[in-house]
Amino acid sequence: MRELTPAQADDLYELIGERAGHSMILTSNRAPVDWYPLFPNPVVAESLLDRLINTSHQVFMNGPSFRPNKRPGRVASTDKPDTH
């Protein structure tokens, strides 16, 4: 994620507000506390994150990235030893 423009922040705030009380899946590679600097208005950031965090079920995942395995031209590795 990168810093939002004021219009983008307002749009995201409205979207989250409209979805309040409905199912939504949101993913991020940043902790919620790291979102604050992305918003030009700290009041909008606090309100949006308050709505998201206080009504959510959070799942934290740690581990290696799967992106390197998806690069074009990469041969998928196997766990089976070569028997030839």
C-alpha cells in the first residue's frame, strides 16, 4: 500500500462505511498501526480503522512468500527425489 490522496481516502472511508455490518474480506501485508501514515487526514484514518478493527476477526499469517514460485518461467519444484 502507498499513501492515499484525500479523494482516495474519502472513497475508502465511504466504502468501509457502506459495508459496515456486512461480510467483507480485507487483506494487507501491513499491521493496522502501519496504516495511519497512509491517510492524509488522521481523523479519517482513526475512524476507518476503528470500524474495521473493532468488528473484525483477524487472521495473522507468517511464512515465506509464494510469489517467487509464481514467476514466469520458473519450474515448479517437487519434494520427490529423482529416481532415474
